[in-house]
Amino acid sequence: MKARVHVMLKDGVLDPQGEAIRHALGALGFSGVDGVRQGKVIELDLSDGTSDDEIARMCETLLANTVIESYRIERL
Amino acid sequence: MKAVVTVFPGSNCDRDMKVALERAGCSVTMVWHKDTALPEGTDLVAVPGGFSFGDYLRCGAIAANAPILAPLRAHAERGGYVLGVCNGFQVLTEAGLLPGALLRNAGLKYICRTVGLSISTTNSVFTSAYEQDARIALPIAHHDGNYFADEATLDRLEGEGRVAMRYTDNPNGSARDIAGILSENARVLGMMPHPERAAESAHGNEDGARLFAHLTEAVLRA
């Protein structure tokens, strides 16, 4: 089984990389991009039966820094 | 004084840290990240700069879960001294030994130059060598030194006198110009600037040498 973990900076945490991407899109002529946030996607190849709690613990311990990031677990 | 320098794959300021501590009169042991104990009688653990584990995932995140962190945490909990510089500061925040986090520099660029700092508290063995509000200069060399914490945490750090030093001309977007912070008991210091790179006359700047000299003296006196 697989799971995908989406890690994003929390609202209110400045994302300078997202800002740089927004500027670059504007420079390429794409108008109407009001904001860009850049995150991470981590795919986990897991043993069958791995619980949601276990994946959440992986996120809390290592995959996300919950001081600045939020995460969302997606089962594939 | 017995000091220990932790070494992770990708640490690159570990030997500079050792030399700076030795010049201040410490006996220094290097410990590997897989070690599970600190040498008997360790007074200070220094977590050096570099790119531990290639900065993969987040700077300091993988090092913060390395085996050596368990005895380091225990050392801090019994009131031992810990100094984290640059990547070491990132490791200490990732490990939860200091609050907040270090984000990508606001200007997105890696910055390597000497910056001005002001000493915000003299109430720690790390900063008591300096006068309150003293201006010093130390080198920085980082891509992720933009200190972040929520407003309540920042207020608490300021209220408790735990901001150790501030940038006089903020280079990286750090909240409230913070360059270094202390733990609640003021025995753990995390700082982005490199005192070990300003520790002898050949460096052209000895502002950092005072930190090590005074720290060594203060710990021996304590």
C-alpha cells in the first residue's frame, strides 16, 4: 500500500520560494496569479496494515515540522 | 572544562569549533552521530555548523533524530550547557530544545559575509563576556537562517530575556532581527553567526573568541 503526505507551510508563515515563483509567473506574462505556496509531496511505500496513526506519527516526528508546516495524509 | 563536538555526515565547522574551544582552554572530544552516550563529565556539547545529512528534508531535521540526540537531550535536561551554531541551531530547533524554526532566507540567497550584531542579554555564560547592547561582528554563512516563531513565542522570548543577540541590519528576514536565542535556563544557546570563525587574529576578527574564553571561565567557576 502507498500513502502520499502533503507538507505545506502554515498560513502566516512567509514562503519566499512561493513568492519567487509568483514573480516568475508574472514575468512570463501569466496574469492573475495572486499567490503561490510551495510545499512537498512525500510518497511512502508501506507494509499492508500500516495504520493512519502510524503515518501521522511519522509526520509529527520527522516528515513535517509542525512549528511551521501542516501535513495531510492521502491513502493511494 | 570538558567540551564535546557532535559530528554528523556533512558537518563542516566541527574542527573549527574544536580549535576555538581548545584555544579557550577546553579539552575537546569529538562524538559521532551514532554514539549513544556522551563522555563522562561533559560540561558543554557544541553542535557545529555544516550541512548535516545534506540538509535533506529540512535543515537539521534528520540530525535531530540521530542517536546522539538522546544523550544530548538528557544533558540539556540536567542543566548541561549546549551551544548550537548555524546548522547546530537548526538541529536544536528541530529537536525541540529551542523554540521556533529557521526558514529559507527572505531573499532566497545563501549569504556568506560578516554581519553586525548587538548583544541583547548578558544573562548567560555565552553572552556575559560582552556589555549589554554591545556591537560585535561575526560571520554568517547560511541559506536557512530566517528565524520564525509565532508572535506569542516571540513575545515570551523577549519578555524572558531569551533573545541572546540581534542583527543590526537584518540580512535574512528573521523575526524581530533575532540571530540567537537561549533556553529557559539560559544554558542552551542557538545562534546563526559563527563565533568559531572569528576566534583568532588570523581570522581578522576575534569577537567570537571572547564568547569561548568567557564561557570556559564561567563554567569552570560554576
